Amino acid sequence: MIITVPIELPQEIIEEIVQLTKQRIKEEQSHQTKVNEIPPYPTRKQLKQILKIGDSRLNNWIMNGLKTIPFGKETRFDREDVKQFLNDLKI
């Protein structure tokens, strides 16, 4: 990967920018991989573990439109609904 910076910066700063950019790209890829690891119909517990979120965030998402599936005493989610909901959160 080549990154061109059109202003004069010390080489150390340029290298730091490159490293931070690479790290951010890896984090995004890791997050995308986690979303793809979601089972087809995860439980609340599975979804929270995989996405590393808590009850309050999940409840907030549900109140803001994340669809749920009543499944006996459990609440389940459709993986595709979760992916779509997360995509809709993008700015």
C-alpha cells in the first residue's frame, strides 16, 4: 500500500500515520469478520458476545428498530436483519 501525503512532514509522523491507518483497516476487517460469524438465528447472549456489546446497547438497538423473533422464552434475531441494522447505522 502506498500513501502519498502532499505536505512536508517528518518521516516519523508519516510512518505513524501509515501504522495507524493499517491498524484501523485491520480493526474494520476484524469487526466485519465478527458480524459474519453470527449464527443464522442468534440468541441475545450470542449476539452480545460476538459483537461485544451489553444489554443496554442491545435494548437500545431493539427500540430503534432491530427486529426480534420471539422463540419460546428466548428472543432471537435474524443474522441478515442484524447485518442490515448495523449497515444502516453507518454515517
